[in-house]
Amino acid sequence: MTRRDALIRVIEVLHAEIAALKANDVAALESATQDKLAAIDAVAAFGAAPAGPELRGLAEEANRLNETCRIYVNLMAANVRRRLQNLTGDAGIGGGGYRPGMGLRAYA
């Protein structure tokens, strides 16, 4: 395997990771993440020798795809946080969520 092949493998598994995130497929996400870590280790094994334009382009593509994965994960985390806040009555800043004791008094 060459450094180029290793970078292409990183790109392939990042595509798989994005697909798993989109499909909300936990098993596929776990598999893709493990494959990504192994592929990154393979790239790292080649060291930090200077890269030509083709390798820099592949590395930039991998970085863009990784950024896409990060955005998906952050969006999913924000959605979970919002749902939990809604369920607990803590809608956050300016939220109109219900919280026990928020000015509502029982009448006797």
C-alpha cells in the first residue's frame, strides 16, 4: 500500500461514515469509524514527508469530508440536547418550556 492508497482509503471510509450518519445506522457508523481510525494509522505510518500536489489534494478532500462528519455529529448532538431540554422543561434562553413552579400556583 502506498501513501496515496492509504489516503484514498481514508476518503472511502469517510464517505461510509457520512452515509451511516445520514442513515442513523449505529452499527455501520461504528464499523466506519473503526475503519477510519485504521486508515488514518496507515497514513501516519508513512511519516510526515513532504507531499506533492496530488497527495495534498487527497488530504484536503479527506479533511473536507471529516469536517462534514463533524457537522453532522454536532447537529445530531444539538437535536438531542434540544429534545432533552424540551422533555425536562428547560427550553433554554428565551424558551417557553414548562418548568414546575414557574409562577403556576395550585388553588386550594
